[in-house]
Amino acid sequence: MFQGLVVAERNAGDRGKFIDIFTDRNTVQEVYVRGAKKMSSAGTSTTQQFSYARFSVNRRQERLYLDSAEPVRLFYRLRESLSRLSLAMYFAELIRLSVREYQNPGEQCEALRLMLNTLHFLENGERDEAMLKPLFELRLMTELGMMPDLLACRSCGEFLPERLCFSVEEGCFYCASCRKSQMKNSILLRAPALQAMRHMVFAEYDRLFHFHLGANHLAAVSMCTERFVQYHLGLRIKALDFYYHIQAASPTSSQKGESHEPTSSDAGIS
Ligand SMILES: [Zn+2]
């Protein structure tokens, strides 16, 4: 018996399916659901992606079989928006791959809490997708023990330079004067973006989703966090490409037009 969030489901033959559950013990468990195709709709919704539930399972020959599932929260309204749904699918894939393949998170890791809180704000639309994406990416890396060093310029120790350069590979930043001329894989930022990244890394959960940052700064931060995840986890997740595809196709989405591209004056890639 454990509590967890379904992060993926796969058909298995005509009658059953496998689901991957991100559990409250910070593991990803594959569980076989018998007769998934014949279940009542209530049974189906409890075992579908983004269902947070209490699962009772039994183990036979190294495989877990579902006995019963009791819903806690289903996040079904994510499906009302293709953009929200595809972003949620990216988060789920990031969890599934990073927790299972790369990490063995400790007891104090709060990745499940991060995921549930993020889905809550994504589902009810109280926070922009443009804010939730970098926040989730950076805090997940922090929860997995791979947080970047955002304390001060790596070279001279300046705490809050007006202009700075985030190094994706080194996971730290340099102020404008210490910035090496040929820094590869680095992103120019300004002070407010650095402060927001510090907030994402250090804030307590009751304050984590409470901050504001302009669209251009947010786009630059999002580029930092996305490339930081890709570089350090060695992952390229198709669901993210799909999310961008949906974004580009949907003129009503929250990230559109120029807000996607940071201007060269306050952010950019070098
Ligand atoms: Zn410096």
C-alpha cells in the first residue's frame, strides 16, 4: 500500500496496462493493471495519468499487480487545455526518467510535493505556464541534489551583479566583468532573473509559487533551467517539443509572439 501519482501508462495486450507510479517514497514503481479495458470509468480514472491515489498492490515474481486504488486527487481538469496537458506530460516524463534512471533521492526529497503543487497551479490556471515550467525544472534539480550554485559570481564573489552570465555546464554564474569572452553554453541574465532563480531554489514550499518576474526575464530563466536539465540529466524529452509545438499553434496561450524570445538588451544566448 502506498500513495502516489500516475506519471505514465502503457497498454499491455488486449486486457491490461502498465502504469508508472511516482510514490511518496520517491521511487517510480511499475504496476500492472488487469482488465484495464473493462473497468468502470471510476476505476479507469483512478489509474490514468495524473491520478493521485492510494494504491494497494501485491507482488508476484518481481512484478507488482494492482489490487485496488482509492483516489485522492485526479487533476482531470488538466485535460481541458491541450497546452496545460502537454506541459504536465513533460513534467511527468521528467520525473519518470530522472527519478528512475539517474537518481536515488533521499527521504527528505520533496519532488512529489513539487509535482503535486505544480499540477495544482497548472490545473486551476492561477499561475502562468511560463512561470511554472522553469520553476519546476530548477526546483526538481534542487530536490534531486543537483542545484546550481547561485550564491555569488564564481570568480569575484559579487552577490547581485546587474548583468551576469549563467553557465549551463558549470551550473554557476559570472558577473559581466568576470565573464570569459568565449563562454560556451551560457545565457545572459539580469539581476531580477537571478533573484527569481534563487527563489526557485531556496524558497519554502508555502512561498515557492509566490513571485513575479517580467516575461522577458522569465523567458531567459526558462532557457537556463531547460538547458541545465538537458545538460546535467542528459535528457531530451519529446513531450517538451510537443509542448512548444502546441504553444506555437495556439494564439491564445499565455506565451506567444515576442515574449518567447528574450531581447538582446536584457537576455540572450552567447
Ligand atoms: Zn565577478
